[in-house]
Amino acid sequence: MATMERFAFAGRTCVITGAASGIGAALTLELAKRRAVLALVDRDADGLARVSALAREVGAGDVSTWVVDLSDGGDRLDLAAEVAARHGGADLLINNAGVVLSGTFEQVSMKDFDWLMEINLHAVVRLTKAFLPQLLARPGSHVVNISSLFGLVAPPTQVAYVTSKYAVRGFSEALRHELAGRRVGLTVVHPGGVRTNIARNARMSLPDDDGAQAAQHERFTERALTLPPEEAARQIVAAVQARRPRLVITRAAKLADLLARVAPGRYWSVIERGLRGKNL
């Protein structure tokens, strides 16, 4: 990857999943400012309409929107064909869409576990498979897969999410090695503490009649998720431009990554003590 030219965004077709909010929406606007052509994917039609209108205002070369529910198990070959027909093919695929499931492994149902894996992992694999022929046919193309801080460290009560994000990390690293020398770059991103609605919108594994789980997620969002998604998007776009293979976002995520490598069997007890000190 070091020998590839820097990625130029103007006029290049960029496919972004989860584009209606959070990091996806911020990435959409960041790429629009660089005159990219945008194919925006999300299940939220109203959110897509809002974000696409803003993208046009700030300078996107062309914008198309695709209302897709990534939990439905589709192979996405139809989406890839439609994007190619509309825009000529993809130059940048950003697999950003993701969901959270709250609860211990004992508590969560297999139905909910499979739902999360479908969106967080299988959709990443299927979209990459569907668009890969286009990317290979357009030298200098690139793939971005959004993993997580929890693709580097593994907290309790997040077994499903951790499983998906570690898998995205492994998939990305192996695929990057396969694509070496074929002029397709790949960046795996591990965000930590980005202020999005992913925690607030988490699916609850147990009834929350008294609102306790929702209140806990709200406290976590306010105290731990502090980095603006616009800053995360800026860093991701810079990493794509520079063809970086890996991006860890936020100082806390970088420290956790280092700790997991230095003390792989004991890192969580150290992190847990720090979290207790911050009342998270």
C-alpha cells in the first residue's frame, strides 16, 4: 500500500453505508466538500434525504440515495449493479453501518445476536464481495471498514458487538494482505468515544420497563462519547488519502490498544479500575 498514490476524491464515486446519521453523515459531508460523487446507503429514508440535500449544498459532484435494510441478508449484488449503472462503478466503499446490543451473553437471545452479526459483520462482507469487481477494475480504489475500540479490547456485556467488531478487524487485515499489489487499498478504523446515537439506540436484551437501561446508556453517551463525528470523519478521510492500513481514533482508544498488547490477559481489570474512577 505504501507505493500507491494518494487517494484523490474529486469525481470519484464513494459508497457509504449508515450515511443518514453519525459518522456516516459526517463522512458524507466531508467527502462532498472534496467534490466526490456519493452513493448513500441507509434504512432511514428521511435521514438520507436530509444528508443528501446538505451534501449537494456543500459541493458533492452527484448524489444518489439507496434505502436498504442491511439486516435482511441480501447479497447486495443488485445494489452494486444499480450503483454501477448510475455512477459507472465504485472507487471508495465505506462500510460504516453498525448497531449495538445491550446485555450479557447469557441474557441476549440468539435472534438478537444474529441480527447484530448480520448488520455489523455479514453486511460488511457481502457489500465488499459485491463491489470488489468494480474496485478491482478501477485502479487506485479503496475500502474502509469501521471496526471499533471494541475490536481491540473486549468488555463484558458486549459479547455480540465485540464478536462482530473483532471479526471485521480480522476480515479487513486478511483482505488487505490479499489485495496487496492489486492497487486496491484498505483501511480498518477503530473509533473510540465518538458522539453518535449508536449507544443511545442500542437494542435492549431485557425488558426496560423502568427505563434503567436507557438511563445507563444516556449517562455513558454523555460521559464517554465526546469526540464530534465531524472530527472522526476528518481523520478517516485523511487516512484514506494517505492509504493508511489502520486508524485508531481518540487517545483513550490508543491507550487501550497499547494496554491490550502489553498485558493481553490482564488489561480489562486495569481499564475497569479506570472506568470506576470516572463513574462510567
